[in-house]
Amino acid sequence: MTSFFDIRLVITKAHDDTGEHKSGVIRAAHLKHFLSAEQTGTGAEQVIAHGLGVVPALVIVYLTGGPATYAAPTITEGTHTSTNILVTVTSGWKYKIFALA
């Protein structure tokens, strides 16, 4: 059974204040965050600018609403960059993105 509320979580590498990558370490004093406006999936890869200046250490894509006619939701993350989050969401599904760096 597909849940209406679907969270996909990707943890990459966290980095410290020198820009060095520290595998598995995220320190609250050094966190930057991003929360997108509500987006609508198109079924094609979408590029959302995050403004963090580095590749996010954590990206959460969560559904906020569905299409008028139900279609099973699919969320596929691309390779995030220091400027953009890349994600493909089933057409018609509404979603938001939360990212930490």
C-alpha cells in the first residue's frame, strides 16, 4: 500500500567549517538549511536552486498533495550540486524539499 505521505532521505557527506568532508558528522553550529516553495512534479527531472553554496549533506523530499486522479507517487533524486537539487517526481504530485548543509 502506498502512503500519501512519502519521505525520501539521502545522507551524503557533511562538512565542517573548513569545508573538509567529515563522513557521518553533522554539527548544528555549522548547518545551513533550505526549504523550497511547494513544487508540482512533472514526471521529468526538475532543478531547484537551493542557495547553500555547497552540496547538501541531507535532502528530504516530501509530498504535500496528490493529483486529482490518483497515480502512485515516485520520487527519484538526481545528483545534487552546490547550487541545485535535482529531483524527479510523478506528474501532478505536490512536494517540498528540505536540505541541510
